[in-house]
Amino acid sequence: MKLVYSKTASRDLNTLNPRLALRILNKLEWFLSTPNPLNFAKPLIGMLPATHRFRIGNYRAIIEAKPEKGEIWILSIKHRKEIYD
């Protein structure tokens, strides 16, 4: 599988502290390096097109899993208090 970042997710990463952004990117790459990255994701209900979210400390990465294409789209990355607004 490969990670694909939306424009919103890229913008979210650019607004973060560089050390925090690097930590989030490293964790996302670690999830991807496992045999089934979705084992670490929680399914989301009612947030289409988002299907799952990854927890990275106090931050959440909202994703759309496309296993048939071998892709995981990162839609948004924000603090847990802001992500579900």
C-alpha cells in the first residue's frame, strides 16, 4: 500500500511544528510498513468519504482506505479536539 496526501492534509502538516509533523509522518509510515495498516485504524461512521482514523498521540489522521487500489488517502490531520468539528 502507499500513502496519498490530500491538499488539506498537506496544509494541515505545514501548519504544525516541524518536529510534530515529522513525528506524525514517521508514525504514518510505520503504520504503512505493517502487513495490515488498518488493524491500527478505527472505523468511522457518518464521515464520508472518510472510512477510518489513525491515532497519533493527541492528533488524528482521517483517512479513506482504498485497498482495491492499494492506497490509503490521508484526508486531514488535526488535534483531536478540532478534527471532528
